[in-house]
Amino acid sequence: MPRAPSVSQSQERLFIRTPKPSALIFVVVLTHLGLDILGIGESSGIEQVLADNFFGLRSIRPEVYRDVRGQLSVIELERLGLFATRAFFIDFHHVPVGTARAEHATSCAQLLVPLRGTFRLDLDNGERSLTLTGRASETAYLIAPGVWRRIANMDEDCLVMVLADQSYEGTTYFPHAMPDLIS
């Protein structure tokens, strides 16, 4: 098991407790350089503030461990309260420019994990809309049930893994945001 990274004096960790006592979620790291979320990497400070304040979305940076053998990026699903029953991959290789995916809300929680390339993620929770840029190895997005989403403007080599807490047959899809489902 990887050793947790140490925290310098210039960082402050904020935690939120979930209903499950063992699920302590590392939410934000504030550094002397500005606002950054759940780990390391580049992100737009303004985009991050918007994401942190968007009801129905949690931006998650994996814990990253590097050595001479490469990089290990870890997201503990139990800590997120996500118990994935389904995984699928969206591969945008040879997809025509202007193509979009998703364009729906669902009855399940989904964790979008950019594996390769970049894409635009449009979100709508029924009260506000938000557009983010997904980049491989930087940030994963935990989208609550009821939040409408669209993936667009993806690189030709873009690959996104999605973990869902319901089977395909058990999931309902909606053409618009369903605010009553968002918790």
C-alpha cells in the first residue's frame, strides 16, 4: 500500500465526513500557490472554484505516487461513497469533429475518469450550468444522479473511463437535469 504524501506547513487540508464513518474524504488542498483540489497537477483556479461550488459535482484529483517505475494514480472509491457496479470506456478515436456524447442526466452516480487526452464537460444541475475541461491524469468528476452532462470537443485520442453505481438496465436516462434526484 502506498504511503500517504506528507503535508508541508504551507498546506491546509479540509475534510468532510460522510454517513459512513470510515469514509473520510480529502476535499481540498489550499497551497501558497492558490486553490488546487485533491492532489497535484495543473488546473484553472477559476474553473476549480466554480466546480467546487456546483451542486451535484465533486472534482477529485487522484493521489499520485511516483518513482523510477512510473506513476501510480489512486482514487479510493469507498472514500467517495461510490460502489461501482459497472465500468465502461468512451473512446473517441476517429470520431468526427463536433460529435458529443452523453447529453443526458441519469438516475445513478457516475465517476468520469479521463485516461487520455482532453474534453469539454458541460453540466447542468437545473439551477446552474458549468463547463469544465477534463484532462488525463488530473481530475476525475463524480457526478450525482440528476445532473445533466455532455462530453464534447474531445481530442482525437481521448479516452474516458466511467464507473457507475447502477447497472445499465437499472439506470434511467433523462434528456434534462432532474434536480429532485441530486443530493
